[in-house]
Amino acid sequence: MTVKDRGMVMKRGVNADRGANLRADALKAVQSRTPVHTGIDYTETSVSDIFAQNVFNRATMRAVLPKNVYKAVIRCLDHGEQLDASMADIVANAMKDWAISRGATHFTHWFQPMTGLTAEKHDAFLVFSGEEGQPNLEFSGKLLIQGEPDASSFPSGGIRSTFEARGYTGWDPTSPAFLMESVNGKTLCIPTVFCSYSGHALDKKTPLLRSMDAISKQAVRLLNLLGNDSKRVTCTVGAEQEYFLIDEAYYLARPDIINAGRALFGARPPKGQEMEDHYWGSIKERVLAFMMDTEAELYKLGVPVKTRHNEVAPAQFEVAPVFETSNLATDHNMLLMEVFRNTARKHGLRCLFHEKPFSGVNGSGKHNNWSMADERGNNLLDPGHTPQDNQQFVAVLTAVIRAVNKYGHLLRASIAFAGNDHRLGANEAPPAIMSIYLGDKLTQVVEALISGKKEISVQSGTLQFGVTSLPELPRDDSDRNRTSPFAFTGNKFEFRAVGSSQSIAWPNAVLNTIVAESLDYVASEIEKLVKSGTDLGAAVEKVVRETLSENKRILFNGDNYSREWHEEAERRGLPNLKTTPEALPCLVDKETLALFKKYEVLENEELVSRYHINLEAYCKTVNIESLLTANMARTMILPAALDYQQKVAQTIAATRAAVNGVNLSTQEHLLKELCEKICSLQSAIDKLESMVKEAHHEESGDHEAENLNRARFFEQKVIPAMNAVRAFADELELIVDDSLWPLPKFREMLYVY
Ligand code: ADP
Ligand code: MG
């Protein structure tokens, strides 16, 4: 066989191999996509007709329950009163009849284990009774109130020994039961908490509910002290959700996105987000069809989604609901993510909630808008118009500022996991340094409160005030600061560092707990002064002044992305916990353990278990990503590069054979470059694999230290090794023949859909 012949064989070989290239298939598949029509015609059906049609909410209960039972349920919801067993039976029966009449055959306790996802195990209503074993549909109060799922396969962080594998789910009546639809029927889902035999919380919801009680207790104390007779305070949350959509065909051709939720390879696309042409751009028809489909599903579930728009990065979008109590907002956000994932598939799309699916363009977050309201719905962070409101606002604001300053590291820890590490501080999301943005006007007010100045000048002229009078603050701040992790936005705070994939339960539980402690502090200090004879107004003024001046280092209105701020923050002594292994250990500080115990949010063991679960999750995530990186590099990227190397080598040899004395130095240079990069890639893969092995050898016999050491090893050794593999692979992507490249490229995934 001549060199030329061999070249021909090679060429055919290459083409035949690439015939199975999923990327080429994906590009073809995408071309034939059309928007999917899903059925609801809003000229015939109004949103209000379908809203909450699948929810066993107050309105439904009022319609189907006897009056006394309905009233008992409402007392349970509004005042935390227990529902007795006979009442529970009646509620269960009504719930079952309602569910069956709407097509349900099964029920499930729906809970939120420490995986950060939701869990469900379905049981039929079907029972067999009587002598002939007649099939009947039944559901009792007992089944409504408690379930006993096997907990052994859920993370417990060492809290539950395997010999007592049983876990318990307990009805959370504050979140209404709902029907989950599938093409072949409906399932009644009952939101529950999940705990161990010994009563330890094994889920994300229990600490959230406890933290809501804690904050209510302390806020009510403060309000009562200031002459407001409220009896209950709830936390309100509106979670703006960012996400990416890519065509399903690309997804199926990307093992990394399938298994790790993000692209572990991919050179920066020539066009990123620099044209700023996606943010709030007109929504593509196919995407809008998807969005409207999700909205219809969510309306039926009573999830009040309100806003939809294109986000900054190409193929990135946002959905925002109307705020609700934090418990409901949490459940609804979990439902929202599930509905989005499922609906995307119907549209030939995949929805990515990862914090950083594509390096080089913005990642996704979840902006946790947070405030508190009394039982009449008055927002405690609304500056208000009257002097009394102002005094209350100033005291509450002071407590929040103190909480974030004193416990910023805990807020940081509440959003610490592998995915979010890619995003925080990457000039697209707040840094890992916690600080508060108040806006110019409120900052002026705070400064005046600290200095005791009685007047400040604002736009509308001079303003006289002590603690009891405030300037009217613009609700919609035009100088809104998008770089701050914790920004005051007129009548609420926006915690912007929350990751897009994470449950908001834990960040809110932490936020509520630290603010509860701070409200306790402010109330206690005021009480002390009043007891010793100081007049209330003066006491408030003094406590506010002292507390603000002790905690003012947390206030920062400037650009949080800038290097100057990092330096300034260091001077101020603010912690900068850049990675998850750095951020998590504060969860098990003595002070933290005492804090969560004092406010009855988490027992020490419960908090320690969460610390370990988070560390383990970090290690597992990085481990999976590393194995995938090595595997894909070896089996997909190297072969493509080698194909190209061979192609170039063949070309050089064939040309040399055909023409005498021709100058082939550029081709040879290309071949050399390819060989070198392939060689570098290969040794980077070897290094990564040995690092991963070593990570698992980090055993000291001390479980406590072991998890942290391993996490640190993954962070400091494995991640850099993984990044090295990617760097060489991405360089190869930029020189290898496009028709040989097996993985859909960023320029395709982000733009062609
Ligand atoms: P953006 O920050 O993008 O300007 P919006 O002003 O539209 O967003 O509101 C963001 C979110 O804040 C919405 O989900 C909204 O319901 C929520 N929100 C408004 N008021 C409160 C409140 N008092 N407590 C909690 N969330 C609130
Ligand atoms: Mg926002």
C-alpha cells in the first residue's frame, strides 16, 4: 500500500467514525425544532380559573370541611395550635375525596431530605376490606399526620445509626397539600418534615420552620416593647430564579452536563455576552412556549410566578414569583425547579440550574428577597410614613445590620457548596465577602443616627429627625447596587449570593436565626434601659446608635467586584471565605453551636451532621467531576485530537511523497503543536487520576478531621488538576478540525436553539 492509499483509508476511517458524532446529529436535530403548543387557550380559560386548582388550600378547605373543623385548621395554621386526632381524620377524608374527585389514585408524603432535592414514596388509597376483600379507597388522619419511610439511604451526617434506619415524616399543615399531575393520573402530595426516630431533623424544612418560630418570638418581643401589639411575625421570601435552557440534543451529547450539570470542557465562545444583547431581549418563540407551559403548570399548583425575562448570558433566563411566607416560598421554589425540569423535556429542551454551567459567561443565582411581616401583613422593613413606624423600622434595620455583621460568615457558609464556588466573586456575582448595601439615602440616615445629628439634608430639602422620624425613602432605588451580596431594596433585603440550584431553606433558616438573635439583643438592651428608668424613645435611640456604630463596618455601597473593596474589606476585618472548605468549618464553632441551640433551631448534633453532609457533598461533587473529566478527556477528546494529528501527519507525508522539496514547515509546526498539546493533555489526565486516588487515601482515623482534610485536598489539589486537563482540552478544541470534534461547542449550545 502506498502512502497515498493509506491516506485514503485513513480519511475514510475518520469520516466513518465521525458518522456517529452526536454533535453533528444534535446540530441537525436542533434545526427541525418548533415551538411546542401545550393546550391552554387563555381566551377560553382565565388564569384565575386554573390558579391553585390542584391545591388543597384554605378556599378548598372552607368549601369541603365542616365549619368547626375548618376553624380548627385555621387556628392551627395561624396560631400554631395542635389539631386533634378526630379532626385530622375528617381533614384526611375530605382531602382524599377532593383528590380522588380530581383524578388522584395515590398519595405521598413529600419532604426535603439533606440531598437538597425533594423525596416522595407513593402509596395507593386502595385498601381491601370486608369478607370478600372489597377494594376501597381510604385515607386516615394517621396516614396524613405521620409516615415512616426508611431513612437509611438519605444523608444523615452520622446522626442516625443504621440499626435505627427508620425516619418519620410529619405533616406540615402550613404548606397546603397539592396534586402532582402526570400523563396517567394524579398523586396527592402532602408536604412534611422528616426526622429520625430520636426526633432529630433529617431535612431542610424542619430547621426553617423552627427558625421562623424563633424570629417570630424575638420580633414580637421587640414590637410589643415599641407599642405594637402584634402576636406573630412571619418571614416573607420571594426567590428570583435564574436558569439556562439548552436543546436536549446537545445535552445528550454532553456526558458532563448530564452527570455534573455543567460543561467540564468548552473553549470560550467567540461571542460571549459582550454585546449585551440578551438581557431583557425579545424572548424566542420556542422559549416563550416553554415559559408559558411552566407557568400554566405552576398556576395549577398555586405557585404565584409573575415575571419572566432573558438574563445576561446567552441562553440564560429568569423567573420570579410574588413573595410568600418563607416556608411556602421554599416549597414553591422546589416545585418550580421540578416543573421546569420536566416541562423542558416536553419542549425538547433541558433546563440547567447549575451555578456555572458554562465558564466564560455569567452563572446563575437565586436572589432571596427577604423581609418580615406582622400578622396584619405590615412589612417590618417598610420605612413607613409615621414616626412610630419609623422607630420600629430603625430598630429592626439595626438588628439586621448587626446580624449580618456579627454572623456574615454563617450566611456565607449557608450558600457554600461546590457549584456556588464557581460563581461567587467571579465578577458576575457578589464576592464571598458579606456586606450590606443600604443606598445613599438610608446610609445618610444611619450615619445621622450614629452621630446623633438631628437633621440631614436630602434631595427635597433639610430634614429634621431623631430616631422617630425618617425621610421618605424611594421604594425603587434607581441607584440599585447589583454587586452587593445583601442589598436593601426599598422595603426588603435581597440576599443575592444564594446558588441557583440550592434549596433556599437553609440560607433562610440561617438568616432567620441570626436575625432572631439580633432582635433578641436589641430588645433586651432597650428593655434594660427602660427598666433602669430611661424613657423608651431615648432608650431606642441609644441602643440604635451604639449598635449601629459597633456594626457599621458591614455597610458598603460601592462596587463589590472591585479589587479595592477586597483590600478595604480586609482592613475592616471582614471575613473572605473564598471556597466551600474554608467557609463550612464555622458551622461547628462553639458560638455557632450555642446560637442554633439557644434559639431551638438545631441541636448540636443536628448542626454537626449538616456540616459533615455539606463537606461530603463537596467531595462527592468534585470527585464525580474529576472522574468525568478524566474519562471524557481520554475517551472523547484525545481520540478526536489523535484523529486530527493523524490526518495532518498523513497530509504532510502524502504531500511530501507527491511533490519534491516542497516547504511544509507550517504544517509541521501545526503537527508539532498538536503532538505537544496531546502529550500535555495526556499527562494532565494522568496527574488528575492520581490526585483523585490520593484524595481517597486521606484517612486519619479521625472522622471529624477527615472530611475537612479530604475536602481541602479536593479543593487544593484535585480541582487544579482538573482545571489543567480542561485547559489543554480547550486549547485543542481551538485547533482540531471542527468536523472531528465530538462535543457540542459553546457557540452552538448557547446560540442555536
Ligand atoms: P428585582 O430585584 O429584579 O428588581 P422585583 O422588585 O421585581 O425584582 O422583586 C423581586 C422579588 O422580591 C419578587 O419576588 C417580589 O415578590 C419580592 N418581594 C417584594 N416585596 C417583598 C417582601 N416584603 N418580602 C420578600 N420578598 C419581597
Ligand atoms: Mg433582584
